[in-house]
Amino acid sequence: MSRTEDEKEPIMYIEPLASSREWLHDVIPSGEQVGEYVKSLFPISTWIYRYNWTWFLGDLVAGATVGVVVIPQGMAYSKLAQLPPEFGLYSSFIGCALYFMFATSKDITIGPVAVMSTLMGNILTDVLPLLPQYADKPWLIAGCMSVVMGCIVMAIGLLRLGFIVEFIPLPAIAAFMTGSALSIAMGQIPTLMGNNSFKAYNTRAPTYLVFGNFFKYIKYCNINAAVGLTALFLLYAIRWICNYCARRWPKREKMFFFLNTLRTVFVILLYTLISYVVNRNHRDNPKFSILGVVPRGFQHMQVPIVTSEILSKVAGKLPSAIIVLVIEHISISKSFGRINNYTINPNQELIAIGITNIFGPFFGGYPATGSFSRTAIKSKSGVRTPLAGVITAAIVVIAIYALPPVFFYISNALLAAVIIHAVGDLISTPTAIKKFWKVSPIEFVIFCAGVIVSIFSTIDNGIYASVALSGALLLFRIAKAQGKFVGSVRIYDRPSLTSATDGSRPPSSSQKQLVQTGNSRNVFVPLDCSDGINPAVKPQQPTSGIFIYRFNEGYLYPNAMHFTEHMIAGIVKHTRAGIANPYGSLGNRPWNDPGPRHKTDSDIDTSLPVLRAVILDFTGVSNVDITSIQNLVDVRRQLDRYANGTVSWHFAGIKSLWTRRALIAGGFGSSDSATRTVFSVANIGMSPDKEYGHKHEAILPSLLVSGDEEFMADSASQDKQKHELTANSFDTLAIPVLGVNHPFFHVDLDEALNAAEVELDFK
């Protein structure tokens, strides 16, 4: 396609430097961006006007299914939090009622969860002795924590800092989920078996102590064990039967799924009926432990109390609670987003759970977050939009006002069975643990450490241990990052070989020759053939005295010294000093310079080359900083002294204008000499004996790419008219990829190597 006069681009491109004004322009949002930001706070505005009956039917089924499940779970989890059972219902209502307006996930269900409830129970157990005035109203402390945690999490979302969640890796999440599940299950076994009434038996002690004490006081088990064990067995039996039938009769898989989903409701109704028959005449002295009176309606609606007295006592507990609140919700919502082929906005999700936790205590709620089991049920039930949460909230409200008389007869051992059954899905499977070992043994160790600390200490310490170890591993990998010296391998295209043979017989020598004469390209691989390179491949080292070094990580202050020390060691090993004794007299020679007392030229291994150029591959470098650039400047000075001359530095694959600006500030990118010329071997035809330069400097691009044929055909005349480059004769004119004012910055290693070789030839 031809270009008009207005569309012609200058052949000589002078790259501008990145400026602070441009940075501020990118950072400070425009009025349009502010409007988009405000609009993004309410994702409901992007889909509510398209709501239809098909969506409503899907939401109705999913919302109702989750609603009947969340009622018993909410009451059970509330007991984990050391709160009366009705608070679990309050938290379930507000989490479902508010989330839909701010949601970017259609599947997630916010409400009480086992891990968060257990953590809250542990916090109340530790804090209530310090705040005796709240001993009969522990929900006030839980409400205070909910408001504070909600404000912090919402602020993180509003400031778009949700990326910090990515610093908590999967092994750390799996470790704390597994450790928490084991701790919760072990803590419920005494209630399940009925021997938790023994006063010396602390069910909130570390898991290993609860395990030991259970067997120590097993003789105190009572009739509650019959209720709890049979209920737990029935829950697992129904699940196994439904899963088997779904595989056996796949056409009825949907029916068996709903039967499986409602197993908890069925078991609770069955055992509640049994409890009613057994205890209806023994309300004051029931035969086995039951839930008791659950007040009707929202009996604890009030403005939450947030005082400095409470905050001072719970401040040390907030970090672990916020970590649990955030990573449970974000990890679950991301997982189901990938399963159902949509993307969530982590920042918006943080805003959503922040708002629900801020307003929850007004209705009597305590900290709530995303539930894995209820989210899975909601997803498989065919949910279409986040509005399904309103259906769930409506069912919870009906239960709060209509079912308290039924709740009275629910067995505590039954609720313990429900909890144990629910948290069992949080334990990492042997297959997943085996995969951890295969993928990364060191992260497998972190996983095991997190689980062990949770079992032998507390859930809080398990979270801190796994996150701290993961952070330490990340810093170690950054600090100890090691680059590679690379060489080129010629890769030939295969179309001619494919067309010449039918694939059933090996190519002939003539066909091999055909391939060798076809198109080819250079790839750069480590010289030591590491990183899975075929040992039979022999990378070609660059021209004598040129070294190509590849950075495999970001080049920042933690690893700057490690990178350059490794690079210098490799260069010194394969080169010789430019002069035997650059220090002159023996007195000026450093004490730590080894070798003979008097160095002469005969002491130099002349079979090794003198260092002439260094090419740095920056394709793996996203950012640099002041420390790393200063380190590079010091290395340049050191290598210049070692080579007894100026070493040429080339850079390939720089990604950022700010990285270029930093390197230019350090004196890289161009030569200090008054005249320099960098030519492309392939695209510019020049004779070595031609005189170059006009005025004080002539800079030509080291890599040129051709445009369309019609433009190229007339490029010489355009160049003469517009750019006056006739002082240099070209066989072919083309457009530079990078700016010609910094000819030592290159688009790739192939160009950088060509430019370095030609530059050294013209020195």
C-alpha cells in the first residue's frame, strides 16, 4: 500500500526521553477516568437493565438452594465464633443482601465461614478476660472488629491495592486452609462425642492437645455420640450414593446433584424430628445437648460500638483476621471465575466484602467472607447473576421470623457433624499435595510447615508462618537470581523439507541442503546448555572479546550485586587483562591482587581474548532502580580498567522508556567519543574505507526494517528531500525500529550482536 505525502514518516527517528510530566500525566486521572472509576464501583449498572425471566429462574433456583443450606451452616458457624446461633443468621442475611450491588462474581456467597468463625472465637476467648464488661455481650466486640476490618479492606479496594493479595501464593493458602480445617474438625469432635463438658478439657487449645485430651477423657462420651456419629455417617453416605448415581445415570445428574446439595437440610430435619420426639417432654432437661432458645427476628439491631478500649485489645489480632477475610474471598471468587469463564475484579470484590462487613453489625452480624461450599452449590445450581443473593437473603429472613421454635430442638452434636462434614472439603487432597512436591519441593516444605504450625500452635501462627516463609522464598529468589552467558544457534525453516518429503522417510542429502539454503534465524541459548537445552546443540560464542549476558529476573537493588558479580567472574575467567600490571609500581598494587611479585606481559595467557564489548539482554527486566544503575556504572569502570581501554556496552530488549532513561542517566546508550557510527550489516551497504560523519557526529540505526515496496522504491528521493542524508551512501534505505540517538539500545540480541561486531571492526 502506497503512502501519501502526509503519511510519510521520518526515516531518522530521534527517541525522546521519558519525562516526569509524562509520568504525572499517566498517574493523575483525567475527568473521564474519574467518571469510569465511579461507575466501576457499581458493577450492577452494567447488567441490571438487561435482567430477564431466564436469568430470574436460574437465580431463583440457585438462591433458594443456597438459602436452605446457609441456615444450618450459619447457626453452626456462629457457635464456632463463641456467639449465640442467631448471629450466624444475621451475618448470612446481610452478606447476601448487600453483595449483589457491588459484585463482579455471580457465584460467590458471602456469609459466616468455618475458618473466620473459628478465628473470631479464638479472638473472643483471648480478649474477653481483658474486657469483662463485654462478657455477656461478646457480639459487640465482634461487631467492632467487623466494622474496622471492613473499613480497612474497603480502603484497600478503593485505592486499587488488591494486587497485594497476589503475594500470598497457593501453597500458603492451601496450608492455612488445611491446618484450619484439621483444627476446626478436631475441636468439634468433643462436641460430636459429648465429652466436651469436662471442665479440664479446653477444646480451643492447639490441635494436638485437643486430640490427646479427647482420648484422655474419652470415657466421658455420652448419648450425644450416637447422634453425632450417625449424622456424620449419613451425610457422607448420602454424598457417596448421589455421586455414584450421578456417574451411573449421567442423564439424571442434575437431579442427583440437588439431592446431594440438600443432604444437610435432610439430615438436620430428620434429626430435629427425632430430637423433638425424644425431648418434647424434657425441654428443661433434654436427653442430649440441644441448641435451645433462638430469638425471633432481628433482636440485636444497633449502631456498632467502636472504642479505643476495644481496638487496643484486638489490634494484634486484626492482621490475621484481615488475611483470612481477604484470601478466602478472593481465592474462591477467582477459582469459580476461571471455572465459569469470566474474570473478577479483585479490587471491587474487596470493596464488596468491606461494605458488607461495615453494615453487618448494624443488623447483628459478625465478620463474614466468601464460603467455598455454598459458592460451589450456587455455581452448580445454575446461578445467572449476583441477584441470586437477594433470594437467599429473603429465605434467611423467613427462617429468622418463622423457624425459631424448630431451631430449639436442633442437636449440638448434629451441628458439630455438619461442621466437620463441611470443613473436610477444605483439606488438601493427597493428589494436590503430591503435585506440590512435583512442581516445587521447597514450596511443598512451606505447605507442610504451615500445616504443622497450625496444628501445634494456632491458626493465626499458621497463617503468619506460611506467608512469612513464602515471602522469604520470594526475596531469596530475587536476591540470588543468576543470569546466563548466551550464544547463538542457527535455526532453519522447514517448509522446503516438509514439501519435499511425505514424512515417512528421512530426507536425502539434497533435501537437507535445500533446508540449509532456506530462511534461517538466530536464537540465543545458554552457553552451558542448561535449562533443558539439548546437549547435542553447541551454541556459537560471540566474536572473540564479546560477551552476551542475559538477566533472568528484574534488575533491582536486592540482586544487582549478585548479578554483576556472576557476570564479572565469567568474563574474567574467559578473558585476559589488557595490561599485565596496570598499577605501575609494586607499591601501588592492591594487596589482594594475586600472582607473581612482578607481573610482565609473559604472565598473560595470550590464548584468551581481551574484553571488548558486553551485551546485556534486558528482555527479562521490567524495572531498574538507582542502586542497580550505580552498580552497573561501577562495573563498567571496573571492566574498563581490567581491559585497559573502553569496553563497549550494548543493551537488547529494553521494555520501558524509564529503564532507558535510567541507563542514559548512567552514561549508557551512546558513546563518549566525538564520532561514532553503528551500522547494520544486513541492511546498509557501505564500504569500510568511506569517510563518515558530518559536523561532529553521524549516528545511523543499527537495525532497520523495510516498509512496503512502493515506499521503499522512492525512499532515496524522499530521504534526499527531507532528511539530507546523502552524505552517507545507502544501497537500501529503511525505517529504524529504535531511536538513532541511542544506537547502543537494540530491539533484540541478533541486532545487538551485529552492531557490536561492526562497531569493533570500525574501531
